[in-house]
Amino acid sequence: MHASRSRVITISGGLAAAALMATSACSSSPSSGSTGSASSGSTKDFTVGVMLTLSGPEGPVGQLLEQGINLWAKEYKTIDGRPVTFTYADDQGNANGGAAAARKLTSQDHVDAILGPFDTDAATGALPITDAAKIIEVPLTAYQPAHLPSQFPYSFPLQYSDSEAGTLAIIGAQAVHSKKLAILSVASEFGTSTQTAVLNAAKEAHIDVVSTQEYPDNATDLSTELSKAEAAGADAIIVNSLVNSDYRLIFTAMAALDYRVPVIGGSPAADPSVVASIPAAYRQYLWVTSAAAAAIKPVTPQVQQFVQQWTKIYGKAPITNVSTLGASYDAMSFLRWAFSGPDDSSADKVENFVVSTNNFVGVQGKYTFTSQFRGLLTDQAGTAQAASFDGGTFTGVK
């Protein structure tokens, strides 16, 4: 594994007039993950195992990611010269579910590569299994070890790591001029690890954190947490959650308290259904700190193309911001590119090819792959008001 060359690969493309959707199924015929390259003359399908949280509170995010995969499948038909098929596994958003999904995809379905998971807890259970099986995996998670080749060499995450996410959250706090910060985190591995990263970044930025609270992952009321943040004098709140409904609960409590401060969240905060559910007088207070910089106007050519493709296929502009939809589309584009370079499709050859090339440009921005770190860096994100979302992009950025 080395990084002797550095060049940028850009997703290209246009949608073919008669684009056909690659076969998508809940199960598929076995196909080895370490053999059967196009150069060897294999006629087996290239099977992508999709590991997402498709049920429970995080299910809506998984379902949005699934739509990004479907968009890719309508444009492209092959990876490694073979027809693409999909097999899905619901990781249920926890470590046990992630481990069960990983065992199914590697030992039962014998997939060639894996997309997902996006949930940190699921990643803790899945990655040791997929790595031992030497399967190329493209997680969409901030889980720090997934970004470190020294721990998981076959992992190529297309997301910010915990440390990057913590820095981005504090950049968001600085954008709204916060001096006294509250942090609300869901009680999970994701919430705990992200909270730690935010606290570290706040210390470096000399921002005072006046309240830190964890709440259950199935919360139905956050009035107590918001009351404590207000009592502590917090002038902004960072939310560490992948659950859209948590933002609704926060603003319901804020409206009851007449408490008006910026609420800073990740890409789930920009879901139009979330914004629409917030009382009109409070919508200006919801901020997205991990909005893809490429999707902040003026947008990049990759985002323009993505929005055009989405509109052509689905008949309307993207239903949420491309920081969510673009991630899974980029993951499929990455797999198509990564398996096109080596002279065979073994995991070691694919890894060497990707790391030696170093960079890959997608809808979300430029992904970095080195022998020390993999994923998105903080310069690939921006901070935007969630209410400025329009057709997959943002305006009104500060």
C-alpha cells in the first residue's frame, strides 16, 4: 500500500437516453469477493451488498440512501465488466445487527463489495467481520476506526470521521457566533463518540460548553434537556443524532419555552419534512454544519449533473440535500471506478490502486485516500441555514 501518485478522478457522465436499472434484489447468486475479475473472463454478476439501517428511528435516512443507489443503477449497468446486482441487509442501527448483516453478506451471499453502514453502532459490529473476509467496503459513517487503514485496510468511507465531524460542528458554532454552547447527543456509540470529538474541538476553539446531555435513542420528549440548556445560558445547541424526528422534538420544546437559539445539526437536519415541521418563526434557527460545500451555491458541475439526473428520473428536484442522497450515489461510483483500475479484483489489488491514486471526486466533494487516513476532510463541507435548502442545494450561507 503506497501513495506515490496523486491525481483526481472525477465522476463523469450524463444519463443515457435509454438508461436501464441494474437488477436489484433482496438476494442474489453467490459471487466471490476476492476472485472473478473482468480480466479473468468471469461471467458472474458483480454483487454489491448494501448494509443500511432501513427500520427504526434511523430508517428514513437509510431509505434516502437507497434512493441514491437506485439513481446510480439507472445510469450504469456494470462493475468490473460484470452486470451489477444488489443484495440488502438491514443492520437495525446497532452492533449486533451490523454483525449479523456482515455475516449474511460475506458468508451467505458472498458479495463482491459492500456499501454501508451509515450507523456508527452498526459499523462497530460489521467492520471486523468484513475486514477479516477481505471485502472492499464503503461505509458512510463517522466511526473513527473505519477511517484508519491501520485498523481496517479494506474500508474506504465516504464521510467525515468523528474528529472531522467534531471540528465541523464547532465551525458551525463559530458561524452563529456562539460563546456558550450546549451539546445534546443521542445515547449511542455515535452520540458518545461525536460528543467527545465536539468537546475536543470546542476546547481548541476556546468555546465554553455549558451543558452536555445524552438522551434515549427512542426519545419522545426533549423538554427537560432544552430546559437545562436554557438554564445554563446556552446561546447555541449542537445536536449529535442521525434521527430526523429528534430535531422536531427539540423545536417543539423550544417553542413551548420560547427559547430561540441556533440549533446545529448534521445532514438529517436539512430534510425538508423536518424543516416543514418546525414552527415558521423558528425555522431560521436550524443550521446544517455538514452540508456538502459542493452543494452550496454556486454549486459544482458534479452537483449540477446529479440534480439533473435526479430530476430526469424522478420527475422532480431532489427531495433532500445531496449530502445525504449523494453519499450512496458516490459510493456506487467509487466502486465502479475502484474495480476498473487493477488487473484483478482481489481486495489487496483494489486497495493498492485506490491508495496509489489518492483522490476521488464525487457529488459531495473530493474524497481523500492515503495510507494514514480515508474519507472527507473539513474543507469539503460548509454551514448553511436548513431553511435555505432548495432542490438539493443551499443558499443564504454565512
